[in-house]
Amino acid sequence: MGEHSSVKFPQGIIDEYAALGVDLPALFSAGDLGTRMGVQIKEASAERVVGTMPVEGNTQPYGLLHGGASAVLAETLGSVGSMLHGGSSKIAVGVDLNCTHHRGARSGLVTGVATPVHRGRSTATYEIVITDEQDRRVCSARLTCLLKDMPKS
């Protein structure tokens, strides 16, 4: 769970970060929380980020996918897109997350797809649609990230 070795990045992005000596899959991973929740990023570019998460282990007391788990998946995917949009000189910091939960999921995997709504110089906003294995919408989310200059080291 939480492995990101199969993430598909555009070659230009791979080259940009490799020139800086940066491990791109580690940089754009789901982090410790995403790893504990089983988030796997399958595809990543500034135009589209796709990831999955198991329902099992991420449920609330009624056995349904926890809304907070959907929020974690949404923020992870939108943040990755924002970071890729900002490039290697910026970091993305979430400033607003909105989630609407449409239906419950009890088993299997949910898939999130993040696509840009706005990509500016200082902010990026992504819509994230989370669906179940029958391609039914479970959650609609929107994430806005502030793009800050990378700290000088």
C-alpha cells in the first residue's frame, strides 16, 4: 500500500526534477497519512492526477467510506496536480477544501481524478471526482492551493 513506483509522469517533468537531484515519486507521494490509508497515485501531470484508495480500513462506524478519507484522497490528488503546475521552484499548500458526499461505498477501491479549474501564478484550484468501482460518483471535491516559493536551502 502507498507505493508510488508505477506513477506515470510526463518526461519533461521527470527531466526537470532529475536535474535537481530530486526523487520525483517520493516528492509527489501521498505522504505518511496517504500511505496509512492505502492511497496509490497511478498517473500524475498538471492536467490530470489519478489515484485510488481502498474502502476497507477507511470506513466510519456504519461501514461506509469515511468522508474524511475521501477528503484525504481529494487533497492528495489536488496537491500533486498543484505541485506539478507550480514546478520545481514552488511548493503547494492547501488553503481551501470543499467536499460533497453523494453516496456511500462499502467495499472495493475508490478512484479519484483531479483536473484543473484554475492554474495561476500564486494559486491552483482542482476539481476532484471520486467514483466507486461501478463508476458511480461518491464524492465531488474542490481544492485550492497557494503556490509558495520553494524555501532556499
